Amino acid sequence: MTEAQPAPPVPDRLCTDPKSPHHDPAVFERDIGIRFNGKERHDVAEYCISEGWVKVPSGKTVDRRGQPLLIKLKGQVEAFYR
């Protein structure tokens, strides 16, 4: 029997965009959840726990490269593995 490897610690800052320097593919091997101001959010594109902000898409608006426009929301951020 093989034991499940322990999950890597949740990083302070993480981004879903693979081009970002804050993208860590090892973290995305497991399902990660974000709780912002006490409510679980499923649309977070980037977060920073120490600075207390998340970036979420602004509706269907996209930039000239086709990437969604992100807005920064400030508040209490918690990241966890589901």
C-alpha cells in the first residue's frame, strides 16, 4: 500500500495563471478553497493572505488579449485544502 503524500503548505500568495511568478502547479494537484470575509468563493483568480486581498473576474469583461479583467477586493482571506 502506498500512503498519500502530505499536502504542501498553502502558500501566502497564489495565482491561477500559469504565466504568473506566483503560480505553483504542485498546489493545484489538490483542490484548494478560498474563504473571503467568512464566505467561500469559487471565482478567485489570485489571492494574498498576508496583504488581505483577492482578485476576481469582473463579469464577462475581457482585456485585449482575451483574459478576464480582474478587480481586487480587500478583506480577510483564508486558504485551505478541501
